[in-house]
Amino acid sequence: MTVNIQTGDIVRFVWQAGVHPTVAENGTSWATFTPSASRPTTDITFNTAGAVPYYCSLHAAPGQPLGQGMNGLINVTARTPTATLNAKEAGISVSVFPNPSRGQITVKLDQKFGNGDYKLRLSNIIGQEIRSVALKPEAFTGGTVLDLTDLRAGMYFYTLLVDGKVITTKRLVLQN
């Protein structure tokens, strides 16, 4: 089995049955562990990029081709950082009012930062994007009015993006 992950990700090994001492071939990714009924899961965090072959020391051998015995490969790639701009340094601020709101809000940008592509992304509290709105030049003068009356009451987060880069994220509360 091959698993592809990024640095910082966690792989959970889950015991099914029997005895299977699990070994990382590189000898550095983890100390050998043996899942069992009393220790049914083992979580390993991968902070270094690279290929990590692993095997059950009772049912496979180091270097054995994948699929011949109990072995696998974890490919860890470096996580690509998300580009962000510092809102203070960029001199950009966004405000949404009224907040809390009953659904009709005004989005106002205090200063324009170049001729970029400006968007407001609205997300729920678990990070799912609910709506994305392109902001037009009027957002810099009088503001842009948005109708969110179709959304349930609760807490949301709005994020200002310029050319796809996160500038700032703030909280919005919608009431009934």
C-alpha cells in the first residue's frame, strides 16, 4: 500500500488482528511498535519530506517489493505554504456592518491595494466556504451590500482575498 501525504500530516496505524511489529526501513521515522488489542492505534506525525518504506518484521523484509508481504510506502511531500499578506503592512482593512446582522450587510474596504482581484469569502465555523463574492470598485467608496438572509443564524467567518492571497479573516454573527 502507498500513502501520499504532506509534512505535518498524521498517519494512523490501526490494529486488525494478530501480531505485526511495524518497522520504518529508514530507522528514523518511528521506533518499532506492535499494534495490539490493548494498543489498537498508533499515530505517527511526519515532519520531514521523503519516502518512508515500512513493513511488518514478522511477515516481510526490508527492501521487499511492495505487495509481497506486509509492507507499504509513505510518500511525504513538503507542504506548500499559503501565500498571505499582512493586512496592517498592506494598509488594507475590511469591515462588515452591521455586525451582528439579520442578513443585510455592507462590505467596505478602507483602502485599495493595487489593481488586484478582490474577493470576500464567507465560511461556516468548520471552514466550509459558503459564498465567494467578487468585490467591485464601489466597495472602496460607499461599500457593497450583500444579502445573506438565506443563511441560518450563527457565527461565520469572512476573509478578504487579494489575487487569491488571504489578507485578513474576521468574524460575522447572523441573527434571526
